[in-house]
Amino acid sequence: MKLFAPITALCLMAASGISHAADPNLGRNLAATCANCHGTNGQAVAGSGMDALAGMEKTKTLQKLADFKSGVKPASIMHQIAKGYTDEQLDLIATYYAAQK
């Protein structure tokens, strides 16, 4: 009986990780945080000075994000934002934007 609670907790944690990873909208949901600057679904406003992320090649987006995250590419805020995501989350965001038109 003493093992029941730890085993149950472990199973619940494992199940929550699986359901989190299986969320088909996770990339879209993570990318929604970019809308304030880069526009809804990555459609930046023309003349705003912001990159349009929609349709950008995934590898290009990932490289830019990695450069911001590492500090190689200076920015006013993107270096802070990129550090808040795991590499897996950045991959999901880049995949989402690459699929946008």
C-alpha cells in the first residue's frame, strides 16, 4: 500500500507528459506569443520593420532563434524571449511558421 501513492504519482506525471507532447496545436499555441510583434500567424504588417514569419523556411527560423538565444544576434527583446523556450519548443514554433502561407 505504501508504494501505491508514489507509483500513482509517477503514472500521472508520465501521462501528463505524453498528453502534452501529443497536443497537435502546441506549436500554434506557442507561436501565438509572437503575434504582438510579428502579426497574427506570422503575417507581419508591411512597413513595420518586423520579419514576416509565415512561410519562412524552418531551418532559417531555427537558426535565427538559436542566434537570439545564444546572444550571437543582438536584439532589444528577442534574445530574452528565445531563452524562455526549450529547443523542442522552438522547433515546434519554427515548424508551425514554415507551414503558414
